[in-house]
Amino acid sequence: MNCALRLVEIFGSQADLARAFQLDRAVVSHWVRVGYVPARWAGEVERLTSGRIGAVEVLDEASAKKPVRVKSRPDDAPFGFQQGSQAMSHFAPSKRIQSFHPPQRTLMGPGPTEIHPRVLTTMSQPAIGYLDPVFVEMMEELKSLLRYVFQTRNPLTFPVSGPGSVGMEFCFVNLVAPGDKVIVCQNGVFGGRMLENVLRCGGIPVVVEDKWGEPVDPQKVEDALKKNKDARIVAFVHAETSTGCQSDAKLLTQIAHQRDALVIVDAVTSLGGSPVKVEEWEIDAIYSASQKCLSCTPGLSPVSISERLVERVRKRKDKIHSWFMDMNLLLGYWGATTRTYHHTAPTNSLFALHEALLLIREEGLENSWARHQRHHVALKAGLEAMGLEFVVAEKHQLPQMNAVRCPEGVDEAAVRKTLLNEFGLEIGAGLGPLAGKIWRFGLMGYSCRPDNVMLCLSALGSVLVDMGLPLHVGDAEAAAHGAYAQMHARDAQRKKRAA
Ligand SMILES: Cc1ncc(COP(=O)(O)O)c(C=O)c1O
């Protein structure tokens, strides 16, 4: 049965289907007549059927029925080019290439995450210019939604075009001038990247090192600042994705400020999933990424810079080493008053980020934090019921990134491969010294759902039992259900007391 008929069956009638999609009945009856649903409705179909009909099914069917063919000029070769000219064909791939349709996956790795169908649909809207007044209006909303998730009034809060690494470089190239001393905290992969940035900016790094899996030690930072009175900046990762460890961003910022140093904070994995309070914690510069708890497509890096710092960068006498990331130039496009061309903004990705942030606004930021915590507690109960041990001590565990040690004698990579091939489930591997020793289970953004928690526990349990581990099938799921039940009971009591 084609997707159009399946939709009629799911919604009961063509009229009900038209109502659900807010369409004219004639449109729906046309779908039924031609026997497919046009590709642009793929995301909505998946959303409104709660995944019973996948977007990919709609896309596959639509492209089979009505392939989009872009033909250049007709055969009379008006510009002197012969169709299929030998010279051009030399460079054509020998293999016949079809349109690319990725499979449906459950994404529970370190990011990217699954994307809400509303975000995917928004992203596939027609392109408009980056100076179009409608787009400019959307940019202002986007900035205000970012201020909400960052909890700040900083006017310079905007998405840098590029992944989280670009947001990181944006902060370092603008704030670190050659010769500046920077305390760099390193307790995982991403502190190491900060160190690289300091070196490349000509700064003088002072490394404060903590074990992988432990938070940044505030005492060590204080000691380093005491020893290096000329240090201008302290840089640290709030949520270390490589280990699932959370550091105390508020305390580290206070310590830096007491010694007149500024902070650069990596909130790539924390933003949207656990509290980040830029104004209350007085963070000077912070960056994140679109593909983690914001659950958008990769390729945008929200940043927020305090007004004090913007002034400081404005007054820098030396030329900032990167043209693309020079804050003073970017302000011409993203600033409060002007919209002059800097680079071609990735418009459709920005539509998507707007929608992703709108979803967080609708849910409520605190509810989003609470959701990440709730599903983390359930997943943790299940993983521990399987005898798996967390890398990080409980009070520093990130809800959105759960790293556990792979049991002795189990082929870590083979488990991940089987999960992907047989269950369509992606989880993360260990990095650096933890490579081959741990698994990382992400619970970020739209991926942070009870169905994913249960699928993950069942799939992992089944693979481990197949590999000969002495586990009792169903124990992990029961533990997770038990954790949910306890949390529901506590919530009900709290509500009762408040009433
Ligand atoms: C904590 C942290 N910082 C920085 C990055 C780099 O972000 P991206 O991969 O988007 O460049 C990541 C990516 O996983 C990260 O987890």
C-alpha cells in the first residue's frame, strides 16, 4: 500500500487526513489519485504519524514516482557544448549514483543527536536571501532565543557559522593576543583542543591537568592563578564529552574573577541539557554547538560574549589573526543595528536552529534540564543493573553523556557494530586513553526519550547475552522501569504537597 493510502487508513478518511495536515481536501485526494505523497511533506508525515510512516519511505516513494531531473539546455547545444561531450564525461563518476537517503538510526552517541521532525521540515523550506527582511527579522528572534537558553542579556549572542570547533576558535582568536598568559584546564579531549588554540594564537599556556573522568579541580586553578599573577584568561570545558564529567562552571568563574582573569567556557555538550547560567555565573565568553542538546543539524556554534569583552576586543590594537572569525567584522552582520555582508549565512540551517530553540522555549528550559536528568537516572539504573560501572563519580556525572566501562573480555567495537547493524542504534566509543575501554551513551535533546532508553537497554542486554555474558535478560529494563516509577511517585507527592 502506498504512503497516501496508508495515511488515509491511519487518519480514518481523506477529510480527517486533510484536517490533520491543515490542507485542502483536494490536495489529499490528489495524493491518493497519483499514488504518492510529495517529498516536501516527508517530515510532516513522520511527525503526524508519530513515526508509523517514516520520512524516508515518503521520500523513496516520491522520488521513484516523480524523479527530479535537472536538465540543462536542450539538445541543440546553443552555447557550442555537445550533450555528453567526451571532455566532460572523463570526470563523471563511473558508478551510477542515486539520490542519497540515509537509514533511520537511533542516535545515542556523543552527538549528533536525532532531530525533531519539525526542525527537519523547517530546514527544507525554500531558500531565501540572508539579507531578506523576513530573514533579518528571524535572526533577531534567533538571537533572543539563544539568550534564553544561555540565560543572558548579552547583546552579542549569536550562532557562528561552523561547528563547535569554530565557536571555540572564535573565542580564542578574539580574546587571546600574542603573549597573553592563559590557564588551560585539561581533563579530557576538549581541554586539549583549547590548549592547541592558545598555542596557535601565540598565547602562553599554563596547563592545569586533572585525570580523565574527574572534574577540573578548583584548588588547582586557584594555585595556578596565584603562581601566575599575569594570567589573563582561564579556559575550561563545562561538560567534558569524552568522559561524561561535569565541572563547576560557577565556582571556576568566581575563582578566575577574584584574580582578575576572564573565563572562556566550552558549553558544547551542556547547553540545553543541564543548567548553564551565563548572567548569574558572570561568564565572560561561552560557546556551544547546534548538534548536541539543542538537537539541530551540525554546523552552527552559538556563542555569547559579555559587553565588557566586546569593548575589549574593539580596542585591540593588533589585527585579529582570522578574518572570518574577527568579532569586529562579524558584528557588522550579526550586531544590533547593521546587516552588512560578511559571508553568506547558512540560511536553512539557521531556520532549523530557530525551530530547535523554539521547541526548547515551548518545553521550558528547566523542563528540558529535568527531562535530561530523568532519563539519565533511568538509563543509569538499567546500565548498573547489567553490572556496568560509570567512569565518573555520581555527583559529577553528566545526565546527557553516560560513559561506562566495557566489561573485561568483551570486544568493545564488536558490540557497537552489532548495535548499529542489528538495532540501528549508534553509541559512542572511548577517545584517547579511554579508546577501546568505554562506551558512551548520549541522551541529548530529541534523542533523550524513554523509548530510546528502553531500546538501548534491551539491545545492549541482548548483544551482551549473545556474547556470553552471564546477564539475566529483562533485569536492566525492569530497573529502568523501577527508576521511572520512583520518580513519578516522588513527582506526584511533590505536586500533592504544593496543592
Ligand atoms: C566539549 C566539546 N567541545 C568541542 C567540540 C567540538 O565540536 P564540533 O565537533 O561541533 O566541532 C565537541 C564535539 O563533540 C565537544 O564535545
